Amino acid sequence: MAKNVLLVDDSSTMRKIVSRSLRQAGLDFGDIFEAGDGQEALDVLEKEAVDIVLSDINMPNMNGIEFLREKSGRDGIKDIPVFMISTETGDDIIGEAKSLGAVGALKKPFTPDKVNEVLGPFM
Amino acid sequence: MPPIERYITEATLEVFATMIFIDIIPGEPLKGQNDGIDSNLTSMIGLAGDLQGVLAVHCPETAALGITGAMLGMDVATIDDDVRDAIGEIANMVAGGLKVSLAENDIATELAIPTTVLGKAVRTSGQAGVSRFIVPFATPVGDFGIELKYVLH
């Protein structure tokens, strides 16, 4: 069954590029929802049937780490898997993200092939 | 002293090769005070930590429109939110690449969120003793430049 995806990035351009890359990677997905920061992402998760989240880290209002921390305390949504998609791929920040429940990370810039390689097993 | 100019060039080439699909040719870094690119749009991102400063992407209108169109896979006729956002994201990704290269030299850097400014001949300024260079790039849609003004602690 196709997975519904939530894209979280303050850049609308990047959300469009990730959406296009998912298509180009040939991944089987259903609806794509979008959010501009962590707070908007939490609001979407509370309302929509989302199967996987692809989230930036460096965002205004509520960044990706704060989003993971807040999400981990909410029973209805805490088990939805989150991938980090960011220029921030140092061991320290990705380690913190994984300690808060992130299941993987994809470094910007990326190719559709890389999207397929990293996200394919989860789609 | 790490080869910061080369890091900027390599990060920019990677961004354009993987996500924009426009051939770009880097030029020699410019270090004079009056070498600004003829720019209509500038996206800047602050850098903090062991290297402090500002990375700025300077684009004339034709280059900004062409690059954004290539990123989004559509024609873009005027400078709008998409263009501001796209050039800001390029600044973000190039700064991210620079951060990774600096980290390999044990230089820790943190990135702010990009800001985009419209207007001709935008110049950044800083305190005395700040280093500065611009790497110019030639593209089929017009030239652009990436400036770094920084202090390395």
C-alpha cells in the first residue's frame, strides 16, 4: 500500500524538489502533505494519515530537533518514522536526531538515485 | 589554513550537478574591493563558530530566473517568492557543503537561516581584518558569484 508522506521544510522550493525527486526515484507513495516548520508539521500529523515524515533540521519557529522532541511525547503520532533531509549531517546533530527517534538522514544536495537508496526500504 | 575558496567552489559544483542540472564554470576567486557581481538578488546566510561571517550568493536577474527555472523544472518569468526561496536554498546548501569541509579540518561552524535581499549592487561589510573573496561562476543563463566574508579563529 502506498505511503502518505509529509514534507517539512521552510523552503517551498525544496519541498517541490523533494516531491519531484520522490517521483523520479520511482518510489510508491500516496498523498504528499507539506509543512513549513515543526509546529505546522505537528498540526498536520494530528489531522492527517501520514505514514512517513521527511524533515529539514534548520527551520524557523520550531526546528527539526525540536519537532522530534515534541513529537516523541505525543502518543498518537510518536511512532511515525521521520527521516531528516538537511545540509546538517554532522554526527553530532544526526546523532541527536536519532536519539529522538529519527530513523535516517539524507544530505542536501541529493540525487533521485540517492533518494531511492535511502528511502526505498521504508516506502 | 584550509583551502576555503576551493571548498566553496566544490560545494557549488556539487549543488548544481545534483539538483539544478546547469553546467557552471568557476572562475578565479576575486579579492579586490570593487569586484562585485552585477546583482539584482542576493541571498545571505550567517556563519558562527570557529569560522564567523556571511556567505552570499549574488545573482543578476537573468541568472536568478534561469537557475530557479532549472531547479523547479518550469519557466520562471519574474522575480517572485519562488526565486527568492530557490537562491536562498542554494546559499544554504553551499554553506552546508562548506561546513562539512571545515569540519574535516576540526573547524566547527553553525549555519543561520538564509535571508534574501532584492536590489542592485548589494554589498556586505564587516570589521577591519575580515577576509573576503568572491568566486565567479559562468553559466548558460548568466554569471553569478558566491562571496564569503569571514574571520577564522
